[in-house]
Amino acid sequence: MGYFYFDFRDASKQHRHDLLTSLLFQLSARSVPRYNILSRLFVAHGSGARQPTDQELTRCLEKMLTLPDQRPIFLIIDALDESPDTSGIPSPREEVLRLVIELVELHLPNLHICVTSRPLIDIRNSLERFTSLSVCLHNQGGQRNDIVDYVTSVVYSNSERIMSGWGKEEKDLVIETLSKRAGGM
């Protein structure tokens, strides 16, 4: 299993390159054949003296995924919407979407990919035709309840000094306002 969380607050967790390197390290950590594939890439680039391109990293990942006699492989790509869609042609998010599509188009029976995201139009348009199951949680009561519970726990905790002096009325107003405007997030 490989897991990657895109984080808008962390520039090292927003691009195709970041996703690829993370997945390669995770998959190679539990498999000698996969480790050997990554090791050959490392040696081919001067034992770390040069950085491989995203295309070389992608080929390395494909080699790992297509090794014979593999058990199921699960790749979880979390919060794809936090990959930027603003600068560059193609944008960082478009590059990630292309990678996901490339992996799906390998048609590997042992490969299972789960992508989570807000339902943004570019992501939906790119991945919808490949989706075997789609679940939307943004308007679910349980999702809204979880948001209210989380905001309440933060507002009423002692970890937020600025709110410690506020009265119940102010705290409840913050909880109500943030929960209504959360938009499922």
C-alpha cells in the first residue's frame, strides 16, 4: 500500500514529483524486488548526484507495479484538490491527474487506486470515466456532524488561547458560522 496526502500548506506535498517519490519509497520499503528497481534508478543517476525526471520516476513506478506474481497493491491519493491548479502549463494538478490516468490505463488487475478530493470540475472531468465507484460525502449528515464536532472540540479546548476568554455565546456563534460555511471540508 502507498498513501499520499496533498497539502496546500506544504509545498513539498503538492506536485507529481512529490507523489511519485513518496510512492516509490513506500512500495520499495516492503519488497526486495521493488527496492532493487529503485536502487538501480539511484545508481543510474550517480548514486544521488543527479535527480531523475518525473518520466523516469514514473517508469520506475510502473516497473514496480508490473512485477510478476504480486499481491494486490492499493494506492491512496488523498486531497488531490490541494494540488495547485493555478500556475504552469500544465498545472501541477493536471500533471498529477495525468499520472493517475497513466496508472489506470496500465489495466493491472492487482492495482487499486483510491482518490479523494472535493468535487472540483477538472478532477471530475478527468477521472469520472475511469471511476468504478464514486462516493460524495460533502452533503451527508454524518460529514456535517463531524465538522461540528471538530470545530466544537477546537473552540472549547484550552489549546486556543485567543478563545479561552470568550463566553459561550461567542464560541457557539463561531461553531455555527464555521460549520455552515465549511462546505463539507
